[in-house]
Amino acid sequence: MRSIIFDFADNNEQNLYIQIFDYIKGKILSGEFELGTKLPSLRQLAKENGISVTTVETAYNQLLVEGYIESRPKSGYYVSDDISGAVGNGSTGGELTLDELLPPESTKTVKERSLIYDEESFEFSKWKKCMSKVFNEYAYALQSEADVQGEAALRYEIAKYLYAGRGVKCSPDQVVIGAGSQQLATHLIRILRELSISNAAMESPGYGPVREIFKDEGVSLSNIPVQDNGIVIERLPVNMRSLVYVNPSNQFPSGAVMPIGRRYELIKWAEDNDSYILEDDYDSELRYFGKPIPALQGLDRSGRVVYLGSFSSTLFASIKISYMVLPKELMEIFDRIKSKYSQTCSKAEQICLALYMDNGYYYRHIKKCRKRNSEKLHTTMEMFREYGEGLIEALDSKSGLAVMLRIKAPVPVEQLCKVGKDVGLMMNPVTDLCTEDEQVLYFYFYRVSEPLLRLLIKMFVGNIKKGMRNINA
């Protein structure tokens, strides 16, 4: 392939690797770089542009993880053959700008524990400062009930953040706030009933709480297996209006990332079958390699994707503020039925969070959160490699707040989770993946400070080894 020479603008504040990523991605999506085209080697591209090989490698790795390119052993890097559905969809022409998506500026209004946790994981002093302002300056607003859709000020901040941070295109009027993903899933089920949709396809294995809500509400469920590139689209129902629930940017619990070509295939499935996609983007902004992978919703041009997010993973667990972004057709239905229900999120906390985001505290907190949890993930992987060899394998997804552990032990997985809890570590079983001789569980490494993490993992592994010796004695 011919050389690629970049014109790095002096006033561009983006990292060089992001500029390289954006340039190559744009050329691929526009069709200028054809499918199967070979890209320059790392060293060639670095030498021709006077930049480091590490910078080029980081850009290529981001393109790899998002599925735009592929690496062929002993041959090099090529434009992926699996993204035909994405080519021609990369133009920004005709898309709404941020100013058009958001309203004018004038519309802005407003010790008991069984598990150890990291006391420095959240700076409560800034939260307290915002909450004091709520009571001192917005007490009048607390005298009325909360908006069933969510406070206008918070919906504004969420829409602004999602556009900048996750590539989600929406107006504040499309944002619905609720106390957790389960409540929002219940709202969505009510909307789908208005459309006579009563079938849902679920990732297997997948996130249990949402599955339980669907089951309790009488939705007919089908389990769809998950592979390295996400849910198996070919197994989704056809000729039947349905909803499919997916975690495309950080699948739970495998950590699988759905590449760009498969994302367009999933959207096309929804279009062809007059169906909808529920994209759960839980903790996807917490990616520790490259940059966070843009949301599926940002690729949707036909109003088929419902976007679901939460603050409980990035702030603190008890906040219980989640949100979903509805396509306009579904939002019209919610507007008709919402008067039957009430808001379950604290109005004071909603206003507090709006102030917290408006002051820039949330953005700075996310940056610190990525750095801190990246160090914890590194420690987690290092400790299990050193002490769990032959017994425990930790699977690194390079993102999120937890890792999946595979433990070669013929004991109930619930018992292994209890061993973790006894030393202060939070673990949950992944029963769908367990076998007679191998147990799989989900370990939330983010809850513990980095220095203490080393000690507790060592204790956890030691206790399991001790138990195994007792069994084999």
C-alpha cells in the first residue's frame, strides 16, 4: 500500500494516536481504503511521519479492538473484510451537531460492612459541596415531586456527557432517569407492550437482574450464545418482532467487544425484523487500553437502539441513578403512559448530580477512576499469575470493574465466593459457565485499595489451596 502521511495540526489537543485512529477509520468508512487493503507496518508508518512506533501501535490496537482492521500472522495489518456493512456509514454529513441536540443555555436549571472497600475511590467532599448547594439554593425545588422522566437539569448534563464521551446522539427530551436498570427495564417493557412486542433475546451467559425483570413481567425469553465478537446474531429470531439485550462494548461477564462490522449487522437485523436493541453500556467508559469504544447507539440511523447507562459503577453503589435514551418513536409512547407512574430517584440527588457534572467534577473523577482501576487491574492479573498458577486463571478484558476467574476446583462456586467474602472480597458466581471440575466467578477488584488488594488476593488463593488439600487428603 502507498504511504500514509499525516498532517498533525499544532492546535489539535487530541493525542497523536487518536488523530491517527480517526484518520484511518475515516478512510475505511468512506471506502477510500478498500476491504482487504494492506496497511503500512508499524515501523514504516512511524518513520514516514517522524513519530514513535508505540504511538502507531496504540492507534492500530484501537482499530483492532473496534474491528476496523485485522492482524494476519507474519503478514501485517489489513482493513478487515468483515466491515462491509460499516463502509459508507462513516460520513458525518447531515448528523445533528451538539448545539442542535441540546437546548439553549437558558434551559439549564437546575459502620457496618461485610466487605472491604476503597475509601479513596470517591471524593465525597465535592459531592457534599454540591449537596449543600442543593439545600441552600434549590430548597424550593424540593417542595415538589420529582419529574417522572427525571429532572431537566440532569437530563441536560447526561445528554451532553453521552455525546462527548460515548458518541450517543440524543436530546435531553429522549433521556429517562430511574432508580436502577431494573426499573428502567420495566418502563421499556411497558412501552414494548404498546407495540405488541413480548419477546426478548438475551445474551447467554449474561446479566441476570435484567433477565429476571423480563421473566417476572411475562416476557418470552430466548438465550443466545456469546462468542469472542459478542452475541451470535445468526441465532436471533427472524420474522418476529423482538428485543435483544446486549453489552456490545464490554460484555458481561466475558468482556467481549462487538466489532464494528457486527454492530452494523445487529442494527440491520433490528431493521429487517422491525425489532429493537437494548444496549447496556454499563461501565464501558472505564476502558484502560486505548480509548473507550463508542456506543452502538451512535451508529443507529433508524431509531432501533435503546441505550442504558448507570452512575452506580462510576460514582458509588448506593447512588442508584440510572438512565436510558429512547428512540423518538418509543419516547412518544412513554410520554403517553408516564403519567401512570412516579419517579423513584431522589430529586435532591438528581439535582446534586447535575451540579456535580456541570462543575466538571464528574469528568475529572472519571479520569482518576480510569487511572486508579487500571493499576488495580494490573495488580489483580499479576497476583493471580503469581499465586494462582495451575489453579486459578484471571481473564483480562482491559476494561470495567471486575474480572472473570476460572478455578479448577470440584466444589460449588457459591462456596468459592464465600471464601472470597470471608477475606473481604466481593465475588459472584457465573453458574452458566461452571462445570463439574471448573468453577467460574466474577471478581470486583475495584472495591479494594491497590496495596490491600495484593494481600487479600494472596489470602484468597491460599485459603482455596488449603481447602483443596483438605479435600484431597
